[in-house]
Amino acid sequence: MHPGWLITWIQSARFSGSGVRAGYDVRDVDAFLDRVIDGLRGTAPPVTARDVRESAFRVVRFGPGYDEHEVDEFLVQLAGALEPR
């Protein structure tokens, strides 16, 4: 797998804010996606599809949060892209 397109796809991901509802902590999600990118670049241990499926983020009620459904949908796609072929 050539990771270039995958890195670009992850970097271009945008999630809606959770608004008044609870949402995933922005810092947790962003840090996890940075870890995935570092793994794809070879500057950190690779993140597997299983790691993505088992990822969990703090939920915030006040403060910056991402829409949980959007993040979950993205992670399903990301795990599929990381699945060995």
C-alpha cells in the first residue's frame, strides 16, 4: 500500500462540531489521527486496523467536541483502508 494518498485523505478529514450535544474530545481525535499519520510515514509504530476499531475517545459536554457519528463513520473507513490486502 502506498501511504501517500491515505495520509492526504486523513489530513483532509473535517468533522462537524458537536454543538450543544456531547462529542468526542477534539484533542483526543486529532492526536490519534496524528499517530496514524506518523505510523504511515514510518516515524512511529504503525497503527493497525484493529487499533482503529478499538480506539476510544473522551466525551466532552462543554468545550470543543467532534460529532461522534461522523468520527465513527470515518474510523470505519480508515480501518478498512488499513486492512491488509
